[in-house]
Amino acid sequence: MSGRPREFDDTAVIEAAMDVFWSNGYEASSTQALCERTGLGRGSLYHAFGSKQKLYEQALRHYQELGLAIQTGILNGSGTAKERLRALLQWGVEADLDPSKRRSCMALFSAMERSSKDAVIDQINRTYVTRLEAALCHVIIVGQRNGELCNDPPALDVARTFLASYYGLRILGQSMPDRTFLADVLEGTIARL
């Protein structure tokens, strides 16, 4: 005998929960807010996902998959290596300055809020950064091979420095939401490649 079939779409629920966590962070996202946004009752939510923590993990993974699809699309797009790296930085600036959302990168927020407290979240975030780092390395290696970028330091070092600038820029997008200021940071980052 099987149980009653689910009457909701898991992906839609995860996306609704993602929106709550993205706006409020894990700690400030109440079960009530999650229920209201997903349209599920507390029992259904916990039965389907196990706990607020498990739902958060799925929402974070989903957010990161969506983000990586966009980011790797930019990095694998047309243009020179510098143009693609600049486009990634510009995408981050535009996302952070979007007046309708005014919220930063959920992955970055989760790392600051949860990674030091939660080994699972820490591993999810490490996996995400490793995947983004690999995509960056590929672009940088191509740029080094065609002479657009210096061969020294090695591509991995350049990718990690770029990641630090990228996430620093994303934080500045929240604390200094000034387009001119952020453009200066962006161009300074590209100039040092």
C-alpha cells in the first residue's frame, strides 16, 4: 500500500523556500514564513523535506546550480578571456544593484552565516566554489595560451585571486552600492590580469 501522492511540485517549493532563505538568511527564516511562501502546511513541509535544515540545503544547492549555469554560460561565451571575466564581474554588479531585489549572492551569504557552524553547508559551499574555480581556470588557461594573459602566475593562482576579487566585489555591491565605485573595482581587477 502506497501513501497519498504529493500534491505539489518539489522544485516550485524549493524555489519558494530559496526565495525566503535568500532574502532572510537561514536563522531569520521562520517555519511560518516558509509555510506561507511555499503554500504548504508545517506537517507537509517537514514530511516532504525532513527539517528546515534539509530544506535549506536543497534550496542552497538549487540556487548554486542556477548560478553556476549562468556563470559558466558567461565564462564559456564568446569574446576574449578578459571580456568574459569582465562580463562575469559585471553580471555580479548588476545582480547586486538590481533595485527590485537588493540582496546579495545567497551562496556568499550562506558561507558567511552558516559555513563555520554547519559542516554540510560548508561542504556544499566548497563544492560550489571549486566548480566555479574550475570554470575560471579554463578561461584563464585559454587566455594564457593565446598570449592575452601572462603565464605567470599559474592559472590556478590567477583564478583564486580573481575569485577573491569577485566575491569582494559582491560584498561591496551591498555595502557600497555605487555603480561608479564598483566599476572602478571591476576595471582594476581586470587590469591586473
